[in-house]
Amino acid sequence: MSRAKFIRLSGWGLVLAAIFLLFSWLPDAKVMLNGVHQAFEAPATSAQYNLFQSLIESLRSLSFPVAILFIALGLVGLHARHGEQAGFMAKKALMVGVAGGAAGCITYGLMLAGFVTGRPLLNISMAFMFAGLFIFGLATLWKKSMPRGNGLPVLAGVWWPALVIQAYLFPQISRPLGPVFPAWLSFTIFFAMSFFLAWLGYVLQADVPNERPDDNPSDLAPQTL
């Protein structure tokens, strides 16, 4: 795969990550099913409920780790496309973000396996992933290293680290597993994060330069990172 194709795919990966993040926010299947039946005045059957619940829970459980993987892919694409222009610290921040994404997938598995510390570790791993994107965004704002959308990495990356910091600095309004927010605010935060991720991904895939004959995957070898 050429460098340009990889960067373009990583941009679309961010768009897909935004969609999967929204899927992960889906409310409980019972709440959704009751709302549908109230709206259409249709009685819920046991078979309908079991099928709907199974589908929703499967989608919720799979969408979050998939979103993490696609975000990590997007960070690698940003590194390949804009890392040199953004500078040394920006490149290192993106690599920290990729490491946070890898840790997020591992800690998500621990959470599903029932480890008590799985959820807090997942929150922290995600904070590192998004913090890497946020710091990269600060560099792009300072140097104007992207052709357009220099503020998008900051707008996409600020939310999760802010939530984790809030949970530690203000524990009196937080549960052990994270901060307490009303449903409308949680959805607003997830929607904003997903919106700016999707926008950033679209900009990334659209800003890929024309391929040269010597473009090849070796451009993305680890030693260039």
C-alpha cells in the first residue's frame, strides 16, 4: 500500500471511528424498545425484546474497541501526513496517542473480563490517546502545519482528557467509575467528539498529496516515526 493510500484510509478510519463512538453511546436495549413500542403503540413480545436486546448489546460491546482501533489508525495517518511539519513534540504526542489506543483495547478486554480496575484503566488509556491528539492540535494551531482545519485536532481531542481530569480533581461529583453527567450532556459530549473526529478524518483524506512513482509503504516504516 502506498503512503497516500494509507493516509487516505486512515482519514476514513477517523470518520468510521466517529460513527462507532456514537453507536457505543446507544442506551439500554430495554429503554429503546419500550420507546419504540410507546411511539407506535405496539406491545412488546418476549421474542422481539430478546432479539433487539441481543443486537443492541452486541453493537455496543463491539463498537467501542473498533472505534479505538480506528482512532489509533487515524493518529498514525496524521503522523505520516503532517508529523514533520508539526514538529518533534507533535510527532511524539501522536505516538503516545497510538500507545494509549493500544492500551485502551487491552483494558477494554480486562473490563469485559470483569477486572475491577478495567474501567478506570480504560478511561486513563483513552485520555492518553486523545491527549496525544490534543497536543498535536496545539502544535498545528501554532505552526499552521495543516493546509486547513488546524483547530480540528484540538476540538476532537479535548473532551476525554477533560472528563478524566474532572473525575480526579472533583471526586465529590463523580462515581468510582467516572464522572456523573445527565444523559443529555453525555450525548452532547460524545456527539461533539464524534463530529470533530469525523470532520478531521474527512480533511485528512482530502488533503492527501498526489502520489509519486516512488511512494511506497516503506515511507511509513517505524524508523520514520
